[in-house]
Amino acid sequence: MKVAVLSDIHGVLPALEAVLAEPDVLAADRIVLLGDLLAGPMPVETLERLQSLGSRAVWVRGNADRELAASARGTGKFVPDPIFPWAARQLRPDDLPVLDALPLTVTLGEVLFCHATPRDDTEIVLVDSPLERWAEVLDGVSEPTVVCGHTHMPFARLADRRLVVNPGSVGMPYGTGGAHWALLGDGVELRRTRYDTEAACRFLAARSAYPGIEEWADSFVRHPASDAEALRVFSGSARGTSSP
């Protein structure tokens, strides 16, 4: 079975469309959506596009999905990111049960899919986290392969004989630009879809009603943070939780 894994789309519809147009995604038996799908400049349009995938799509809950629904209801305290409460206000009442129903983990065959870790949707583990840290967050997991997102940086590594894969982020990559995803089949392939980011920024500026859309698109689509910058920030939180 071929499985395309898309994580951390964050409402960036042009990046999502670029990945969905990939031949290997079009041909995949399943498309696993690894959470943090909507918190960004085009939340409703992104949700509708993902719902159009029908039964091929397998959904997993990200911390931003859970928090977005809570914010739309006026409950909870979250990272002070201006686009987050704006995106929450765009959601329609019928959208909230969709987010509420998302599972923390999904297992397909011998692969466990989660957003951050199998036990928590906000925990941070990194490619260079020590084996002791991986043993802690994967305690009780029997599957030989675990696929997680959350940190927006792609990697594949062994952790005491278990393969851990992070596909990176479709909409808000840290490191190289483009839309990052993974293809699972006979093995694991980390993929990067190059797309016209200038056209994407223009599209977002024309189609998103977020007041700061041009600055947001410049920061996250046109000039994404480097992996070195992200690792410096995350390393201080790697023993706790955070919300990328």
C-alpha cells in the first residue's frame, strides 16, 4: 500500500494544491493528514479541499486543530499568534465537530501515525533528541515505524530499532522552501514539492481576508525559517511541550 503523508498544512492552500497534484499523491492508496491542518490564512478553503479527498484521507489530530476548535468556542489559552484567533473566527459551527472527532493516533498496518508523539499532541522530539528521550515518548508503542510531524522539519532516523519519520511541513516549512511530505510504500521517501512561492503569495494576498496576510506570507511562504534557527528555538523546549 502506498501512503502519502501530509503534515502541518496550516491553511496554506497553494502549497496543499501543489502536493495534491503530485503523481505519487494522486496514485496513493491513502493520504494521511498528520494534523495542524487549518491554522493559517485559508482555514475554511483548506478544510473543504481536504474533505474533497473522501475516503482516501486518514485524519490525525494536531494540537492546532484541537486548539483552533477551542478558540472558536472562546475557551482555552494559546500561543499569542495573531493569525490563530483570526483563523478560529473563520470556522463555521459545522466545522467544529469535524476537528473534535480527530483521533490522537492512527495505525495502518505496522505504522503508527501521530502529530507530535503518540501520547501527546504538543510534545517536542527532534532528529537529534537522545535515545532516552525517544524511549520515553514511545513507551508502550509496539509498531516498528512511527510517523510524526509538529516540528515542521523532515527527517528519518532509527531510535532503538524503531524507524521514526517526520515528513516536514506542507505549508510552513522550517529549512528549505517548498512543500514537504513523505511517501511510504516499500520504503520511506522524504519528498519536497517545489512550487511558485511568488504566485502563492499573490494568491494568498488576493484570497485571504487576514489583515496581515502579506507580511505573514513573506515570513512563512517566501522566506521560511532555517532548520538551524528552528532547532535553536525547539532545543530549549525539547523536554517539554510547545506549539510550532
